[in-house]
Amino acid sequence: MEFHVCRNGVDTEEEIYRVTYYGKGRMPGFGENCTPRGQCTFGPRLQDGEIKLLAEFVKSQADQGWPTIEVDGD
């Protein structure tokens, strides 16, 4: 059984990349060359490789049903 990343059908790495880069709805874009300005974050931008890795991670987690990930604390 495949789990969708979100209700609006964003379920491929390419779509996740695009939404992360350019934003969608209330989520701002985080890509280095994101436009239009009003849709993009005013904070730090992510490089293309970073967004690609993030999209791969989100897709893999969604495909696994969003399992709990243990993270070692500081």
C-alpha cells in the first residue's frame, strides 16, 4: 500500500522538489532562484542538491507510512 505525501496528490520526488523549491499555497518556496518574490521565503534558501535530498527523504518516509525516526539528542 502506498501512502501519499499529502492530500493534494504530491506523491513523486519531482513534485515534492517543485513544491519545496517554488512553494505552494501557504508554504513558501525555499529554492535559491525561487520567484515570484511574494511566494518565496525571506529566510535562508536551500541549494538544489539539498532540496533533492529532502525530496528523496520525504518520499521514502511517505512510502513507509511515516515511521518513527529516532534521533540522538544533543
